[in-house]
Amino acid sequence: MKKYESEFKIKTIKDYLKVKSKIIFTEYCRSIGVNPITVRGWLTLFQAYGEEGLIPQAPKKYSYETKIQAVSAYLNGEGTLKEISIKFKLRSPKQLRYWIIQYNNDKNLIKATPVRKKVVTMSKKTTLEERIEVVEYVTLHKHSYSEASEHFKVSYQQVRNWVLIVKKQGYSALADKRGRRGYIKEKNLTEVDKLKLENRQLKAELNKRNAIEAFEKKFEEIQRGE
């Protein structure tokens, strides 16, 4: 990939802004011999940071709050990837796209938290329904393990274990069959109970898949400029 000097980038964008009402963007890029995608990236940085945005800098670290706010703004339909990136002064829409992918994959941007919140560390006895609610709070509503721990007053480890169990074995695996520590004793599941749980999980997975497909469709539309 060809490298361009900062002075050239700045001049390119300033010149374009002077004539943008008189020329089509792609034609302008063709006239200077630079890929439109590259110029659009420069334009985004210039709009967010001014000339400094086009000068090489050390990678910027973003706070957990900024990442969550940016992702939420996009998922709530408050703007396109480019618009949200400019609003939160991100270096590139690609950065926001990466955070959204993390969010949709249940990584929850947790690694970005500069200071981890204090959460309950003691295990708490729970019912099957409570355990499922905790899992859905993470997997469907896109909260982190820490947020679920704080919200439901259970330990971080419990939340993580339940989510991993469901991913591997399904909701019915959360039922207490051997009096495990931290579980409230409940009756053994009948075949009907298991079918109900399986149906609930299928609906949850369908809702999650629909949300991801909707995001991918919207992203493709943005890429095509629709």
C-alpha cells in the first residue's frame, strides 16, 4: 500500500472541501490518483480531529465507557458507522466496527475496562430460572460478566460458568441434579420441562441471530453507500 505524507493528505482534504460542491467525490479522487476509500478515511479523520488527525500518532486508548457509548449509539440507530466515529472522535469507522463485532460475540469489551468494578465475590444460591435469567442478561442483552454479577448479586465466576455451560450443553444443563454447591435444590426435570427449556433457548438464539443479521445487513448497506 502506497504511503502518503501528512502534508499531502491535509492539502488533498482542504482542496476537496473547497470544490466539493462542484465535483463528484469519486471524480476528485480520480483526478489526484488516490483511491476514494483512502481519501474518505482521511476526510473522516480530518472532520473528527482537524489537521492533527492526518498526522501519524501513537495508538489512542479509549475508555470502556467510550466504547460502550459508541456501540450503543450505533445499535440504537443514532447514525452510520462514519457518523458515530466522528461523534466520538475515533480514528476510523473500522475501530467502531471491531467493537461492535466484539460486542455481538459476547466479549463485551471487558478487556478495555481500565479499572474493574467491585463485584460480588461470594457464591449465591440460585434457582434454575434465576440462572437462566443471568445467562440471557449476558448473551441476549449484551451485558458483561461483571455487570451481570453486580446486577444479580452473584459471583463473577458463577456468571461465567453458567454462560459457558449453556453454550456447550444448553439451558437444561443448568438444572440441579446433584445438589451442586450454590444451587437451590429443585425437582428433577421431566422430559416436558426439558422440551420447554430447549424451546426457550431456540427462541433466544433466533432473536440473537436476527439481531446479528440485521446488523450485518445494515453494515453492507453502508458499505454500498445506500
